[in-house]
Amino acid sequence: MDIQNRIDYSAIVDRKPLKLPDDGRVIVWTIVNIEEWLPTEPLPRRILTPPGNSVHVPDIPNWCWFEYGMRIGIWRIMDVLAKYNVTPTVSMNATVVDTYKRVAEAARDANWEFMGHSYIQKPMYQLDDEAGDIQRTMDKLSEFCGYKTRGWMGPGLTQTEKTPELLVEAGYEYTADWILDDQPCPVNTAKGPLYSIPYTTELNDIPIMLLQNHRSNMLYERTMEHFETLYEEGKDNVRIMAVAVHPYIHGVPHRIGYFRRIYEELSQKPGVVFMTGAEILDWYLAQQ
């Protein structure tokens, strides 16, 4: 299916407004991305390049940079979200439940919503068996968390021409890969219903910190400025604001305080509701 036919064009000024109880204006969707980086393969991202900028295996310094997030950073993020009673969606490689069982169990015990993030951390177009990978992710995460996972996000938001149909066939109900709106919308597939829940590249610490190289406070500054616009618009038609972080980026000492300030301030704003991806989908479908 042609990419422009996947999601029908819709101008937000022409839509029936979405509503929340008690004059709610903005839904905040928090996504914590938890991955496994295989040290036996070239790593997905790097903070340090070797002399000559070559790619090599094993890449010890960059693997250690990621590993710090799983040993230390994730627990800081968990503490912040628990303090402000925010239940996030965890976007997780299925292999994490084996390799980092302690982390996966903590997320499950805190009732975080599990969202499929592929079986391994590799672009979807590089997989030998995309359908099998999607189904294995569904099966493994659902068995681990005790319920059928409903959402999906491809590594790096990647997908192929077949991905939406394969997601529906595996039982997924929503995807975070289509960042083109401030509200949910249907994704057209040949296999049945699938919905887009708006994820973010604007309030995401990968582009902000690793690609744009901003100072440690930038996720906080940008989130609050982004929020002010959505908050004003949301009084007439509810908006969704996603905030996406990774343990090895915002779980470090010089950034965790700014992450904490986001939730300290948002939790005090009237009309702000914190939801998981599945809760957003149910809220949206109830109004259709």
C-alpha cells in the first residue's frame, strides 16, 4: 500500500473535538525505551568514536555507555515516575526479559505497560524474517507480563511496506511508528484495524541529546514549551504529548534532575492526565 494511503489526511480544525472528564486538556504519554545491545555486533549508537572513526567489534566503551543505563540509570527513572505516580509504557526488545530479567521484572511489578520494540534492536528492513520477529516479540512479552501486549514501535521507528499488516496478524492494536499528529488516528491495512498513537521525535532524548547535542536541560525546556502550546489548544480539543527517554541518556546524574522537574511541574497542572498507550487507545475508541 502506498505510504500516503496508510493514514487518511485529516485537518485537525475539521474534526469533532476529543474530550476528557473534568476539563482535561492534555494527555501525557511517557515512554521508557529499554533495549538489548549485542556486544558481538556493531552497536546501534555511539557516544565515543575511535581514532579514524572506524566501526569495530567488540566496541567496549560504547557498550559500557549503554550498560550503565541498565545497571544504574533505569532505577533513577523508575524512582522519578513512582514518586509522581506516573505509569509509563515501556518499549522493550523481547530479549530483555532474559538478558536483563531484573529490569524487566521491576517494570512488570510496577505495572508499566509493555509495548513490543522488536525481538532484537535492529532495523525492521534488516530482518531476515520480519513476520516471525513480530510474532516472537508478541509471544515472549505477553507470556512474561501476563497479558497480550497491544502496542508496537519499531527500532528507530523503522518499518517495511508489510509491517502494518504483519502487526495486525500478530495481534497488535496500535503502533507508535507514525508521528504525524497530536491525536490518535486509524492506520489503513489490508488485514484489519490498527491505530496510530502519536509518539515523538521532538521530545525524545535520542535526537535532542545525541543528534542535536543540546545541553542537559533541553528535554525539560522543550517539553515545557511544547506543553504550553498544547495546553492552550487542548481546552477545545484534547491533545497528546509524548515524552520518550532511554536509561543510558536520561538516567545519568546530570540529566535526571531535569527529567524529575518535568513530572514535578506537569503533575501540578490542572487538566493534565497521565496515560499509557493502551489507555489512550481505549479513550480514543470510546469516542468514535
